[in-house]
Amino acid sequence: MSEPNRRIPPRAVASWVVYDLANTIFSMGVISLFFPHFVERSVGGTRVDSTFGLIQSISYGIIFVVSPLLGAMTDRAGRRIPFLFWSTLVCVLATAFIGRGTFTIAAILFIIANATYQAGLQFYDALLPEVTTEANIGRVSGIGVGVGYLGSFVAVAMGFAFAESGFTQPADFWPLFVSIAVAFLLLSLPCFLFVHERGRPAAGPVLNWTIIKNSTRETLATLRSTQQYPGLLRFLIGRVFYTDAINTVIGFMGLFVMHVSVGGGLSQEDAATQRLIVMATAIGFAVPAGIVWGRVTDRLGPKRTLTGVLWLWMFFFALTAVVAFLTLPVLWLYVIAVLAGIAMAGTWAADRPYMLRLTPPDRIGEFYGLYGMVGRFSAVTGPGLWALTTYLLVQLSGLPVLVGEGAAILVLLGMIVVSYRILRPVTDEPRNWEQLRARR
């Protein structure tokens, strides 16, 4: 942790925060909103869910496998900025060419862009000690999250700016992807220029076969050691299920909104506009909800807060499935958008503090690396399950797209129920870490 009296230039803090805005423009604009729409225009409405789910699973699978190795490389190098620069640059370049070739090329470019974006998040989070002290780390981190939500609004606004083209052909998306890539790059530059690391020279090679073997061995050892701390392993397993469901529905919500809108009688162009408004509604409610949930977490504790949030997610998924099966009016999309925004904010407000309660103070960095891997694993399996469900019901059985999506939503509801059952015995009561060490 950084020294409490260390003076950090305000422009370094501001530059770190602005990078959060930059990468959120990419995640909302490409991953959540416009690449799924691009896939639909390329392969058709009956294949879009299974195709996009498969592409997502491949990209997240890559970063899940290499994540421990990337951490080992940056630890040995003693610096993160060079890794963040190159991962951002590769992501930007890949994004800028989506839509300029065949669909297969576009899918490969998205896999590269998403994998390098996810790698960049790992490097970016590790820079937090360079722009904070112990006295303000929470405040700076919170500001980054809030500014990141503004990036979502920027992505939605960019969608409106290019909406006149109607996105009727896959090639229509290319100018939008270029604009997102340029915005990501330009808003990233201050972080590369003004955040200065207290790096040390590399002690040896940054990457070789020994480092690969050691990073794998250390990851497995860390996983085994979680059994020594009450509730920690159970929490991580439960987290796989609820993050699986939540991340999957975030990724597919844009497509779902469009399909419900078209089913309700809107044209494809009006449905695309409806999607942007609904997503903006969810984000708009998430911002103030995050502040409220933070206070609830402080008051009730992360365990009770997360339990309440999981109940809210159960209601959300059940209602969303009803909307899909019955093709309810578009107004219901705003109801589920409000619920999603509130529930998302509550999840992240309680999730990290819960993990902190279960983690020994001297191993926080080590176990939070495992915590991040759990999130990436769920990002692999969730889209895969959505893709499999819709493939079986829509492409093979010939059922309507909304019926397939409704069934996939029920699968996600089942995951939330499973996570709730797994987490029930876990307590967030403060641990006596000295006593636990004495028992080992």
C-alpha cells in the first residue's frame, strides 16, 4: 500500500480516473450494445444469441487462461503502464477494423479486442496504489466507478449520433466502431502520460517457461489455501453462479430489448433507438443506487445486503422471463431496466466488502487475484449456456427467438437460486485472524 503522506499530483489522479471513462465507452459501446447488433445484422435473428454467446465465451476463455501469467509478468517487470499501453492500443486497433471485412474477420477482431480490454482492466486496477494513499484509496476508487458510468452515457450518445444510418447492413457499424476506438485511445492518453509508477527494474526475464510454470503452480496453491479460511471457498463458488447470471444478462440485454420491441410492433430502427433509451435508463438508476447501497452495506453488513440483492435479482429474472414468454408491451422494459440498474449497483456495493471480510489482511492481494479469476470464469460459462439454450430451442427446435431467450433467462434465474443456497451458511462476522493462524 502507498505511503499515507506521499504527495500525488492531482493530474495523475484525474488521469487514472479518466481512463475508467475511456474503457467504459468501449465496454458499453462495443460489448453490450453495438457488436451484438452487428452480429444480428450479419447472421440473422435466429442465430444471433448462439453466435454472439460463442464468440464471447472464446474471448473470455482466453483471458481467463492467461490472467495469472499476465499478473506474474507485471510483477516481475515492476511496471504496469507499458502493459496497459499495449493492451489498450491492440484493443483500439482491433475495434477500429470491425466491419471492414467478412464476419469471420469481425468475430476474430472482437475476440482480440475484448481479450485485450479485459487484460487492460487487470493492469489498470493494479495502478490504484500509484494514485492513492491509505487515506483516500476508497474515495478515489469510488470516483473512478462514478466517472465510469458517465462513459456508458457517452457510448449511448454516440449510438444516437450514428442512428441515422439505421444500421441496416453490417458495414453501417464501421464508422461507429472507429469513433469508439478513437474516443478510447484519446481519453486513455492522460493515464499513459501523467501516471508515474514507482517501478523497480525487472529482476530478470519478464516471460519464460519457468515463469509460466510458477504462476500456474502459485494459482493452484492459492486456490487450495482458501479452505483454511472459513467461508472463503464457499463464497468464491457462490460468486461464480451469481456473477455468471449477472454478467450474461448485461451482455445480452441489448439484444433482448430489441427483440421485445420488435415483437411489440416497432420497426428495427425504432427498436434500436428503444434499446439505447432502455440501457440509459438502467445506467441512470445505477448511479444513485450505488450510493444508497454503499450506505446500506455499511449499516447492515455485506452478507445481509448481498442476500437482499440476490432476492431482487430473482424477481428481476422471473419478471424478465414473463416479459419474454408473453411478449409484454415495451413499457415493461423500463421496469426491468430500473430493477437491473438498482440490482447491479447493489451487487458491486456488497460483493467486494464481503470478500474483504473473508480474506486475511496479509493475503488480500493474493486472494483478490483469485477473486478476479472467478469473475472471468463466470464470463466464459454464462454466454456459453445462453448460446447453448437458444441454439437448442431456436435453431434446432424452431421456437420463436423470445421463447429461447426466456428459457435462457430461466437458466440464469436458476444460477441465482443456486448461489443464494451456497452462500446461506457463510457469515460476514469479523474473523480473529491471529486465532485462525494459530490453529493451522
